[in-house]
Amino acid sequence: MNPTIHHHPLKFGITGGIGSGKSFVCRRLAALGFSVFDCDVEAKRIIRGDSDVKAALRSLVGEDVYDADGRLQKAVLAAYLCRGGESTASVNRIVHPRVARRFEEWVEEHAAEERVFMECALLFESGFDRLVDVSVLVYAPLEERIRRVMLRDNISRDVALHWISLQMDEEEKRRRADLLIDNGSDTPPDLSPLFLKTND
């Protein structure tokens, strides 16, 4: 009798700077029937509902980060995160390991699938690229990204540029990515490179 072969899907990590359209690419993948794990959605779920995380954040940020009923006070957490540096890193050290653990569980739940996708804005910054087989950078020209962010969030050019400046340098992400997806035009990006790789 042959031993059971435990199949693991090929794991793709989709990232991109603000305004690049990585979420648009992930929505297209979902529409095609592929499973997509959204790290941002999972992080929010954990922050709102994980009792250990809530205790750790109360200790780190202050008791008022949650109200008397245990509901997250987003403005309090946002103000703490806006300090940047060690403040952001401290929150990430609490949340990121739990998001990573949940992703690994999720992959097991989708073991029968050929390939699965992770949407992660901080794929390289968080070290989550180690959790996937293929890292994918969705990119667009800087001016197009600025235009999209200004339109989407109703903000000034200066604010959009500031937000972009807070993220990892685009050239560094290009250097570290295994695949590049051009999303710089009005036509839908070519996703075929995502389907050429196999788990063989």
C-alpha cells in the first residue's frame, strides 16, 4: 500500500505599494475562483477578537485602546501607530506571529487546491515572504499611483507622496520579488505569469 502523499498548494504572496492595485489583482484572482488570504483583514480580526492580543495591546498602548465592552478604539490605536518606529514594531510583534500562524492553518484548510494567494501590503517588511513559495510585486508608475490614491482617499498630492514615502523603497521590492505584475494602465493586468509556475 502506497503511503499517503500530503499535497501542499503553491503559495503566492501578492504585494505592492499604495496605489499599485494589488487589491484589484487579488479581487480578480478571487473572481477567477482562487482562494485569497487577506493579511490586513485577518490582522483586524485578531486585534478585535483575540483575548491574548487584546491584553497585550492594553499593556502596550494603554487600557483605553479598548472600551469597557472590549471594542477596539481605532483612533487610539491609530494615534499610537502614527508614532512610527518602535511603536509600530511593538504592535507588529504582537499581531504578525498570529497572522502568520493563521495563514499556515488556512493553507492546510486549502491543501487540495493547486495554488493559493496571500494579499500582504508588508510582505517583505513583515518577513511574510518566508511563508510563500513565490513573491509577487504589483507595480505602477509613481504618478499613476499618486493619482489613484488622491482620487480614492480624497487627499492632496503632498499627503499621497508622504504615505508612499513611508513604505519600503519600490526598487528594493522589485529586487526581492520573484515575479512582477504591471498594473500601470487602464487595461486589466496580465496575470498569466501566476499560472505558469507549478509545484513540481
